[in-house]
Amino acid sequence: MQTTAPTEHTLLEPLATSSGDEGLLEISLGPHHPSTHGVFRMDAVLDGERVVKLKPVVGYLHRNHEKIAESASYLASMPYTDRLDYFGSLTNNWAYALAVEKLAGIQVPERAEYIRVITAELTRLQNHATTIGFLLQEMGASGSPLMYGFRERETILDLFEALTGSRMMCNYMRFGGCRVELPSGWLDRVKKTVTEFPRFLDEFENLLTSNEILLARTQGIGTLSKELAIQGGVTGPVLRASGVNYDIRKVDKYGIYDRFNFKIPLGEHGDVYDRYMVRMLEMRESIKILEQALRDIPAGPIIDPKTKIRGFRPKPGEAYGRIESAKGELGFYLISDGTGNPYRYRVRPPSFINLTLLEDMCRGYSVADLIVIFGTIDIVLGEVDR
Amino acid sequence: MLGTGIAKGLVETARNFFGSYVSRDRLTTVEYPEERLPQAEAARNFPFLVYDGDDWKSGLRCVACQICEKECPPKCIFIEKSKDKKPDAVGKPQFYPTVFNIDVSVCMSCQICVEVCPFEAIKMDTDFELSTDDRFGGLLWDRQQLAKSNTYYHEIHPTEATEVDARLAEEKAKADAKAKAAETKPVAAATGAAQQTSHGASSAE
């Protein structure tokens, strides 16, 4: 197996072959390649089948999210955050609501905090289930893993639809709480899903974890060292697979995460297999959190009645709200000048920042590995390009 | 041993394949359009305008305050306010929208218009079979296309509609009580003044 020795960052250098590079082939993967999870392009320089240089090219989906939010009211940006990462609209809602709540000094009722944890952990479950499905699909496991992942995702989306009215674009969180009360019987449905979900995880473990082909394709592939991951600002499962114990739920303890008992799974080698396993283990930890939250959820109001929905004007100031989304640290930085819309609105998207080390993970591996490594970063282009 | 992992995986896929003939949980496909899943009560798609009574034009609850137009994130609502007032379903003179268009090709179904409307006039529909061959004209809905009765609202969102009706009835009762109080007050004041005058007169006498 060929090992990589990442030496220097070459992301911003032109890829044009110089005089010493005869025999190299520059190819363009994407922007509409089936493996690229959206409109993403990779400029790869190949020596035979080995990747020598790689430059991610983004910007094909740019939709001006930050500028639109600066010209719209605080409330009107909430449905746009759904569309950032359409696999985790509820966690995106939470990150934005958290930033606004910090900015305006709003207290969230207890029940709403529990609802937020429940919805966020369900979001993490369906995101990881689908990511693993896609990963295996990219490895050539045609069908089954992706279908099983999607089957579980659909069960969770049914819950989201019953609660918020929409399967993907939930638009559920509000400053100071949540939009609507839980429908009757909803918590029982969640309990049923949480009880049944480990069956799916066991099924996945049986199907994949000890599969020789999977091990051959993932172990020792796409290694990302601890030091480089920290230097690159990588977060989420990709960072934890490299062995760095950093999870915002433990480090920054937003919401009520300090009340729950759960562990942070860590990898050792930072290869594709570790990134896969960290996600599998994280799903089991999410189930633990959900069980505790469902046990303890109190009755009470779901939104702070003093918070204004229309004509919301926080005092001048700035705030940064961040959460551990399924992909990593998702943060919203807001500056208020006292008017009805933010003076500055900035998103810190985990997908985009995790992408910056793609070349270091891929250098020296084959094109087939490149697709798999790219799959383990788990990006959504809506979040990358904003 | 080499191959055991693969064998285990094959057993798992076989169990799912044959299980799908036995267990409904393992077969999640629905043969749309013959077979349909029940819609969640909270389901939402595009907005519609609620009207009371039988006539959509006079029954519209919308008073063209244009708050939804201002708050709409993708700016897909277009309203023109009337110059005159006309009696609404309750008989109170109100402004009304002479133009109320929603560009459904732009709408992102966020339901912020529903949340900000102070008159319970705009709600979310659940209809999703909207394909048309005319993308621009066909998806710009005017107020007649948007108007749907309160009965229809009760059919699609029964719990929410009952709450809304109760809230409106309460508000109306409050307004009636206030109006009654305002009506009786001048009478009482007038009677009081008359009495005072007569007292005054008598004292002068």
C-alpha cells in the first residue's frame, strides 16, 4: 500500500504542468459527476492512475445566502438556513437561532431545549445513515447499503413531516424556542424509532463492518494526520476520526448538552475506515442522548412569549453561535446595528472547511480511492457555496 | 477467515429481500399514484387565502395590510390595496386586495406569511399535484385561484382550523363587548349629564 507524505499545501497554485511534469494527465471531475454529491469540480493531475495534485473548484452553486440574509429580516433568514445543508435543516435552524439568541439575550424555555436536542440528534442519525449509504455506493456496493440508509432516513423524515409540516425544509426553530407544539403521539413515535434504530445499525455492522472488500478499500486509505487536521481547521467526524477529541457538544455545551451522558467516539489512524466507524459509533451515542431526552422532557411553554416574531430588532452588538452539526462545527456570526436586518451575516460551514484538506488526503492514491475519500468528508454543496 | 464477512453480508441482504415478502417494514415502496400515503396534518405546500361564507370575493379575510408581502423571504407575493372599503363577512367595512398574486414557481413553502398574518387570512395548502406546461403564467396564481373556503381549511388542517375559529370568535366577542360598552357609555354619560342638569336646575330652584 502506498503511503502519503503530505508536504505542502498546493491548493492555490495553478495545476498547469511544468516542464518537469511530462507524462502527467490533468483531468476534470465534475461539476456534474455522479460521485460529487452536487455541483462540485475537482481538477486532478494524475500520474497513471495516481493522484499527484488536486484542486477543488467550488462556486457553481453560489446563491448569495449571506447577502440575502443581510437584506432580509432576522426571521426571513430562517427558511434560507434550511437550504444550506438540506440533510440537516433542523441543526442549521438551531445554529442560527442560537446566534440570534446570543445577540439579543433571549432565554429559551426548558421544553424547547429538549425538543431541540431531540430533533438535532434525529437529524444526526439520518445524516450519518445516508452518508454511510453513499460511501458504500461510491465504493461500488450497488444498492443495498444506500437503500437501507435511505429507508431509515425516510422513517425519521416522516417524524419531521408530522412535526414541522415539511420533510426537508423544516423551518422549525424560532428565536426563543420552537414554532409549534409537538403533535399528539409524536414522542411515542420517536420512542418507537429510537428503539428500532439499533436494529438497523446491527444490520449495517453485519453487512459491512467485517466485509473483506470494505476493509481492503478503506483501511489505510486517505489518511489524515492529527496535526494536519488541526492545522486545517477540520471539524466533525473527519477530525475525530484522526483522533482529536473535539466536539462542540462537549467543548462549548450549548443548549442543555451538559445534562446528557454520552461519549465521543474517536478514531486512531484518520483513514476512511475510521471515518466510517466514527459515524457508526456516533449514531449509537445519539441514540443514548435521545433516550435520555425522551425520558426527561418536561411540560411547559415551547417559546419565550416576550420574543417578537415580526419587527424583531436586537440591540447593536455581535454574536457567534455554533453547534456540532452532523458534518462539524456550524457557526453563524452576526453583527447587529439595531435595525431589523443583520449588518453582517457570516456562516462558518463545516463542509467547505473540511474540503480544504482534500488534496492532502488524496495525494498518492488512485482515482477510485479519490472518490471514496471524497465521500467520507460528507459535504453538501449548498453549504460549501452558500 | 476470508470470505466470512462477505457471507454475512449476503445473508443480511437475502434476509431483507425475502423479508420484504413477509414484513411490511422491509418493503417501503408505495405505488403512487394508485396507492397514496396519508398526509401529515401539519403538511404544507403553498399558501391559499381563506374566505368565510359562500362568496369568495366578499368573504376574503385578507384586508390587504401587505405584511406578508413585506415579510415573504423570496418576495413572491404581490398585493394591491383597494382605494375604498367594503363590508367583510362580518359586515365591518375593510380594505380588500384588488390584486393578490403569488408566484408559486418562486415560493419556497416556508409559511412565514401564515405566521405574520394578523387576520388569519392566509394558510398553507397541502395540494402537491401542480404540474403545468405553462411555467410562468400557469404558476402565477391570482386571488380567485388562491381563495379557498374555511370548510376546506377545516378538511385539511382540522386541529389548527378549530383553534383559529375559536380565537377569531373570542376576538369578535371581545370587540362586540367593547362596541357595546362604547355604545352604552355615551347613553349613560348622556343620562348622567341630563340628571345632573335636572339636579342643577332643581338646586337652582
